[in-house]
Amino acid sequence: MSGFTLLKKIRSNPKLATIPVILLTALDDLRDRIQGYDLMADLYLTKPIDTTELLSMVKSLTRLHQSRGKSTQVSESPGAGITEDDQNFLSNLLAKIHESINDPDFTVDHLAKSLFMSRRKLERRLISAEGITPKEYIRQIRLEKAKELIETGVPSSLTDLAARVGYKDGAHFAQVYRKFYGKSIKLKNSLG
């Protein structure tokens, strides 16, 4: 069975419909990606993919779904919380950020353009869905990726780590990281 067929079966089963699904495929055509998102894939990734990046995406997606679960549990009305449309939007947004995570020139404008929307519309939509601006969201995803890289011992230096998550200046990145997490960066494989 193809990934598309499996995804259709998952989304049509009420007991499974809400689980996150990542399509990892060799099909790199735009029509295939659109079909994947039309079938409500949370992420559509093409091979080859870095396993560390895949793990980062899975963790981000899991946190996203867990936070949605908490918000819908607290909610009193059955239809409140995040919509299916918002869920698809956030999954697509996350995929676009991860595609350019190491690009220091990737901005909110680039993100909006990749999503075929204006910067203002992106800001309104993300603030409505997550209560965070696109700039803050990109920074948060980059910092989460950095934390995962640190935990796996991948970066060999602060400069390497900063470059892997789209920062040109290691010292500035270290300040941003410390402010976000409240602690300094400690690299496992650091030589000095």
C-alpha cells in the first residue's frame, strides 16, 4: 500500500484520525507534496533526510499535538481549540522552517512567500493559532533544534552549532540561547 493510501485510511478512522503523520518519500514532485497535504499529512518530507533533523521535526510535531490536546481538554465546548485548517497550516509552517533552518538569511518574509501569503496574513494567522509572532516562532524552532543538536553531541563548536541553526555569529547565538533557556551552552564534543 502506498503512503497516500495509508494516510487516507488513517484520516478516515475516527480512532486514528488525530495522530500526527509524516510522509517520508522519494516523491519530490510539487503535485505529490500537494496531494500529501490535501490528505492531511502533518509533514511531507523527501529523501534523503538528516536523521537528526527528522528527530527534531518529530519532537516539534509531538509537542504541537500535545499542546493541542491540553487546550482541547481544558476547553468546555466541543468545537473549541485548534481547527483542522490551523493544524495543517502549523504543520506546513513547521516544515518550511525546518527546510531553511540553517539559512541565516531566512526571514519572516521568506517564510510568508514560501506559504503563498502576505507577511501580515502570516502574522495574524500564527498569532491567532499559537499566540506567537512568526519571528519568535522561527527563533523558537531554531533554538529547539540547537538544544537537540547539543543533546546528541553533534556540533563540534559554538560556531558550528550556530551555523546549523541559521545564526552567523556564535556569540550572539549563545546570548539568545541563554536568554531563552536560562542557561549557557555546554557542548559535549567541545575541544576548548
